[in-house]
Amino acid sequence: MLPPGQREPIHTRMLTVELQADEPAAALARGQVIDLRKRGLVPVPGSLQLPGVIHHMALRARIEGDAPALTRLDVEQRAVAFEPSASTGGESCRDPAPALQALVGRPLDGDFLPALSACFGGPRGCTHLLTLARLLATAARRALALEADLAGPPREPGDRFFRRSLTVDGFELPGREMELVVQLCDVHLVRGVPAASLDRLALQTEVRAFVRLDFATTGVRELRLEERSRTRAGLDAGFADRSELVRDLVGRPLLGGLGAALVQRFGARPDDAPRLDALLALAPGYVQCVAAVSDLFLPGGAAPSASLGAGLDSCFMWRSGGALQTRRATASAPER
């Protein structure tokens, strides 16, 4: 039993996106996602997931043109949940990655994210790469818009001008509750100023979101939001409470429609993009955290079985008819 009010760390997810100048009218973007599980023993088919880094994946992209378009995309998956084995029918989390090449040649416009979902969503792809690709696209779009408004000499190739970091920290609370804390930080740099100087700061945008929810139902019991923007001339700016923008979402489940409601509410204005990206990180953050406490959902505190896993058709590995889903269905079938 946890002492009253104590939070026990469960999981941390970190996503980063960096952009640097390349040849004129081109930029290179690199994004990565790392999932660090802090406790738990999670049986999955063919393996036992232990605390530590359970996902480490990266995307490298080249973006070109006055109407920025993706012209190259490379995928790296250093740590994945499932390597090829007899339990996976020889499949692994790396198998669907080539499907992302369907995005090469597409502009980073309003049709990009629907195209990403169409080629890589659900059973067609990997949820972690999907989340990372979405964040890379929205961060790059924001960075390039800020860059277009920035005065100064042209950047030299290799000059880093934008970085986004987004963390989701999960904690277990007494009473079968979970706390998620999201922190997003965007930093855009001016041109022609030495990298070691704070004078290089053009704009910093920060968003912090806090949610307390029920473990099993994902019902939101508390939701707070705060934001701030700072320039070199205003580093003393404090956070402003923006909780009134999301207060009506308290009581709704975190999973099952909340993301669509957030997109409808904050998806139209470019200035709302950091807020939207921070809030959209809550649901996938919950999914990563809940595995560390999966034993709470089993009657009598029994040890979790290999039938546990992601939702049906949530990704390529857990698709209908796949080896993992077949194995789970067999393990869950009643004995005769």
C-alpha cells in the first residue's frame, strides 16, 4: 500500500524533434521517442518485459521547398517490443516501417496527418512511430512558419534552429488512480548569434498539462493546463493558467473520442498547435503507463498472463489474424 498521497513513478516517455538548416530552402529534421518503464514485469508472447528502455525509435527527414514537402524519410528502431520469434510468427515491430515511405513527396499541409493515418494507422503500422511522425510533422510545420518570419542572414547548413521536447510522466496514486504530467517546450533560435549566448533565443513556448484519472475507466477526474511564451527580452514571464479551456472535459474518458474533441477545439489555429500536441500526448502516455500496473486488472491479484497486450488492431503486431492476436485468443479461450 502506498502511504496516503504518495505518487509512485511508473513510466516516462520522451519525444524530441530538432530542425537544422541544410541547403537553401531545405531543412533536416530528426525526431526520436524513448519509453522508459520504471517498474513492473510484463509478460508478452515470447518474452518478459522488464523495467528499462522498452522503445527507442527515430525518424530522419528532409524537408524542401517554399511550400515545405517531405522529400526523404529514414526510420530507425533500436529498441522495440517484439523481435522476430516463434511466438510472433517471425514478425517484428520493424516490419511495417516501409509503409511510411508513402509520405515522401507530400507537402506538410492540412492533408499530411490524414495521409499519415491512412498509410500507418491502426493495424497498418506502429503506434510509437505514428505518434513520433505526427509530432515531427506538426513541430516542423510550426518551426518553418516561425523561421519564415525571422529576419537575419541565411543560415549555414548544419545550423540548428528549432527543438521541441515533450515528456509524459506517469505516476500511480492510491485508490486506483493515475496521474499524468505532460511538459512541452519549443525553442526557436535567431540567426547570426553565437550558439553559447542566451541572445540567440527568439522564442520559447511551454505547455504543461496535468491529469488525474481512474486507472480502469480512464475517466478524467482533474485536468489542469498552463502555458507561457518567452523571448530574450522577457525571460521573467510566468505561466498563465489555461485550465478554463479544458475544464468541460473533466468527467470524460481519456480514451475513446477525446483526441477528436481536442483536434476540433484546437486544430484550426496555428498558435494553438503546441497546446494541442501536448494534450494529444496524454492518451498514448496512459497506454504506456498502464502496462506497468496491468496486474491491477486481474481478479485476485493473479500474475498477468501472455494474453495481455495492446488493443485489437491497435497496431500491426496486434492486428486481427496476426500471430500475437491469435495467441492471445487461444490463451483466453475457456477450457472444455
